[in-house]
Amino acid sequence: MRWDELAELCGVDRRTLFNWRQEQHLIPYATLLSLTALSHVPVPSIQQLILEENWHSRAGVAGAVVSQQTHGNPGTPEGRRLGGLLSGLHRREHLEISQRPTTAKHVDRPEPSPQLAELIGVLLGDGHLSEYSATVYLSRQHEREYAEFVAGLFQEVFGLEPTTRIDFLKSTCAVQVNSVRLVAVLQELGLRIGNKVEHQIGVPVWVLESDERVQACVRGLMDTDGGPYLHSYQSGGRTYSYVKLNFSNHSRPLLEDMQAMLFRLGFSPASDGETKVVLNRQADVTRYYAEIGTHNPHQAERMRQLVRQSRGDDDTGDEAVS
């Protein structure tokens, strides 16, 4: 594996890897465990575990000592004067840096569209909003391709390029955009910061104003919090199998909205009223993949495999997946 590939897997740049290798910086414990899981090399003897807050404190003290040895005590009039002179000199020597805007990047609120509605569905399914970022957590093993599609949605809708982080310890592939303005816009669009289940969030009203947006939002929700599964039963001494399509979530409003949107699109969904909305009829499942489809390659392949299993033959079942 190349250094840049390893750095990407660790979520850092190459210089940080080199600093770890040269023992110039300490390595985070979670990253150490991720590298152990990747390489199957046992964790070496750990001399000391330092809490993150203590590490920042110790690093700050060490930096202050070095700075004082180099530039003198900044708390004296002479030290403050020297700091001002050096800062002014730096700005004059690097005008391109000093003239850069320091405000947060502007993010326009996009017009309602199917692409925006699908991204909202993805965020309602596997997304999380903090005060500073929007993140979609997907499966590292199965959804790397889908992560590229989600990253493309962020670029297409908001013009922002996400970062993709692999966490081997949690087995996740996270698509993340760090932008306070983006979080503000997403809140205006109907999302909320924090735990979606605690907030009992539902689908924003503007999505429901268009069948095209409803269809796209359903696809985003199903591609993240749903998927096909094989249902088998016995009758007359024989075993019968067929594919169902299930959506699971612990937000009651979101379940009700998903069921209502599927009804609106002409399907016949059933719900347990707690965590699931299911398409039981084979005609509905086939029509779902023909008309709404999936942008998640893992779900498309899983659907093909389940169709083959239900038929008990080697047919690919491509006609059931668009």
C-alpha cells in the first residue's frame, strides 16, 4: 500500500504518517486500533494512554515553552511589540494569504429539486448533523461505491466537495462536509442538529409538494435505511420464497411519511406502526425497482442475488432492478 493510500485510510495526510513513523508526534489510540485491524499485526506495548484534553494541554505547554525560548516572553511590552512587528512583516511578505477572506464559505440555498430531495432522504436515513458538519455513515465493506454517489450529490447540489473517511474499527465509510453555512442551510430545509430519533424528525414539507421529489426522497431513504430481503414460508409441505422490500427507522413521523409517500406513488405498503414499512407484494417490489430504482450498487446486487435464490435458478433477475 502506498503512503498516500494509507494516509487516506487513516483520515490524515502523508506528513502526519511520517511524523508518527519518526516518533515526532503521538498516534491516536483509535487510529492505532484501526491500523492493527488492517494489518493483523498485534498492538505493541503501550507506554501510556493520554486523554485527548490532557494531550492538547501538554502540547500547548510544550509549544509555549519553545516559543518563549525562541522569541522571549510575549507578556512583556517588548514581547508584544516584537510579536506585532513579526506579524506585520509576515503579512507584507505574504499578501496572498493576508488578503484571503476569513469568513465562512458562502453556501446558496438550492432550489427544490429531485437531487436535493434524494440527498435529504439520504441524510434522514444514515446522516447526522452537528454544528459544524454534515456526515453520512455507510458500510465500509459494501457501500464504498455508494459513498462516491453521495459525495457527488453534495457536489451537484451545494457545490461542496466532501471528504471520505474510512474507520476500520467501526467498519464505516463516512462522507463528510465541514461547513457551518451548509448546516445552517440544511436546517432551513427541514433537518435538525443532533439525534434524529430523539427529535422524531419527518420529511420536510417542500419535498411533498412534487411527485418527482417524493420519488427521489423515497429512493434516498430506502438506499440508506432500507433494502430487499428474502421471505420464506411453508405450505403443503413445500417451501416458497419471495423478495420483500423493507424500510426501518425509529422515528415515528419518518415511518408515517415513508408509508404515505409510497401510497401516494401507487404502492401498497404495510407498517408495524413501530419501526418498519414493508412492500410485501411482488408486483410492488418489481415496480419499485423498475420505476424508482436504486443508486446503491450493493442493494442492486443484493436484489439480483435474492431474486435468484427465490427462483432457485441462475437467472440474474435483471428485469427486477433498474
